[in-house]
Amino acid sequence: AQTVTQSQPEMSVQEAETVTLSCTYDTSESDYYLFWYKQPPSRQMILVIRQEAYKQQNATENRFSVNFQKAAKSFSLKISDSQLGDAAMYFCAYLNFGNEKLTFGTGTRLTIIP
Amino acid sequence: DAGVIQSPRHEVTEMGQEVTLRCKPISGHNSLFWYRQTMMRGLELLIYFNNNVPIDDSGMPEDRFSAKMPNASFSTLKIQPSEPRDSAVYFCASSLATLSPQHFGDGTRLSIL
């Protein structure tokens, strides 16, 4: 079974600075997707970014980018120019080709310091 | 475009009562998912449907839980009888196709007294 590990329960960053959230996963599969979801206090689950395992290029979405290291099974999220609205729980998630079951990590709570 | 719509947003009921949670997926999406989120267990997939057919219900905790998808635009998750340990936030999500990103509703916060 696949597992997703987020080893940082909490992180904080000064507004306008850069922060990196860590995620590792365990799988024997070669084809899969990885995601970062954001859950603000409003409780919504918002898709931040997606990475296909077969792509070597790291995904980027505006201020959000990932560092995908397939051999190391690592998938970190970098948030540049942090803003107050980035404060939320961030979940790393894994999706295996062949089924649609998302496996989530336990989350990292990100605090933005004004 | 409307996102995934869940109702109610909050539900408080007494132990032993039947609870029905509702979900309307994004129009055109073929897959629908029910998740449960608790502090202890995080986000867990309960069941998912593809083209209205249940594909995997291995995450459903026990027989008190049931889910249906009578048509492409509506699904229910029912708990009967409810117990205090069922208290959680229940999310519904939908996706356009296999391996497409899942879009979540705002969740239903369920409290069983």
C-alpha cells in the first residue's frame, strides 16, 4: 500500500519570504500523480499544484513550485513571496495509475507571520 | 461554474438517528468520491463511484454506512444508526475522468451527540 509522509506538523514563515514544505511517499509503482492541496480555515480543499511522475520537469503555478525527486520519492512544495492568504493546512497526496484512490499525508499547518 | 455542492454544511444530531449527507458533483464529471476527515485519522477515502457505479467501498467503516449515486448529478452518504465516533467532516469530491484532479466540496461538519 502507498503511504505519504509529511514530517513537519507545523511551519511558519515571515510574510514575503520563501518556505518549503516536505513530503515523501512510498510506492512500488512507476506511474502516478502527486498533488498538493491547501485547506484554509474555511475548510475547503483547494488544489494547489499537480505533478505527473513521468515528467522530469518540476510543476509550477505562479508562486508555487515543486521539487520532485522521483528516485528519492520526495515531493516538496515551495511557496515564494509568502502572503497572509497562504496560511492554511497543506496536504500532500498520491494518486496511483490504475485506480482513483487519493492517499493523503497528515498535513502541515503553515502560519504566515506579518 | 458551480463547484461540488454539499449539504448540509453542518449537522448536529443525537446518537441513534439516521444522517443523510448530500452531494452534487460538478456537471460532466464522471467520478465521485466520499472522504472523511478527523484529527486522529486525517483524510480517508470512504467510497468512490465511476459513472454512477460504486468501484471501491473498502474504506466504508461498517455496515452502518451506505452510499448511493442514483444519477450523474446526485449522491448520498447515509449513516444509520449514527454514533458519536462518526463525528467528523465529510467531503465529497468529483473528477472529470480517471486520474484527473479531484475537486472538493466545502464539506459537511457532522456532530453526533
